[in-house]
Amino acid sequence: MRQPLAVRATRSQLKCLQKLYDDPDSPWTRTRVQMVILSHDGYPITEIAAITQQSDETVRRWLHRFRLEGCSGLQEAPRSGRPPAITPAIEIFLRGCIEHRSPHDFGFVRATWTAALLAQAIQQRFQRRVTPECIRQHLARVEVVCRRPTWTVKHMAQQQPGYAQKKALLPGF
């Protein structure tokens, strides 16, 4: 059986851990910080593993890393590979466009956003070329669906009670 591993953090380390927990650079960092805080509070490895949904070995690895490197050892290390085409700044811009802005604000003729228009808006704003397919894939990952607009009176019916019934009385409808 392995030796129990417990971590005691200093006051300055606890402040650092709280800051990392409140504003982590990734969700994994928050989980690692949670492991250390739980260990500091006296939880055994098996309970920490159950709470964080990680293996005992993973909990041990991160507690050991914290002992050796402190708070900086819990943060995400740079990863190899191609950098993402959609940076955090572009993602914030995309969300703002979709939720609060119209293509007309950028000089486009269309009334609704398409992936191609979003790509053009990114090109204008950030001087960065992104394909419409890249936009579509990114939006799908953040659960925003791109599809053709449909003509409907649903929004009018929600705003004005009886709208659909009034429209049905008009000739040709």
C-alpha cells in the first residue's frame, strides 16, 4: 500500500491557489487547484479522487508536483502544435456579433449572419484569414448552430398576442 500523501500550503500559497481557482487559465488548472486545496483541508487521496473524478494516481501526481513547484506547477504548460485559428479575442468578437450586432454594422447588405460573413468581419477587424468552415466548426463546438434563416412570424406572435390570428384573416395568407 502506498504512503498517504498530504499537502500543507502556506498562507501565500493559499492566496495564490484561490486566485488560480477563481480565474484559471483552463478548467484542468481549476481541478488541480481543487485537489491541492482538498488535500490541505485534510481529505484523503481516495476522496479527492472521487470528488474531482480523477484517478488516485493523477491526484498523487499533481500533489507531488505542487510540493516540488508550488502554484506554478499546477498551471497549463504550453502545448505543441498549430495555434488555434480562433483566438480568445476572436471568440469574444464572434459572440458579440452573433448576439448583439448586425451584419449592417460592418457594411454588409445581408440582414443575418452567415459563416462567410463572420469570416469577412474577422478579416476586417483582425486582419486574420479564417475560413467559413473553421467558423462553422468553432461555433458548433460552443453550441451555436449555423443554418439558413427561415421566414416566420413566431417572433411577432410572441411580441403581439393575437398576431397570427390577425394575419390569418388577411387575404392571401
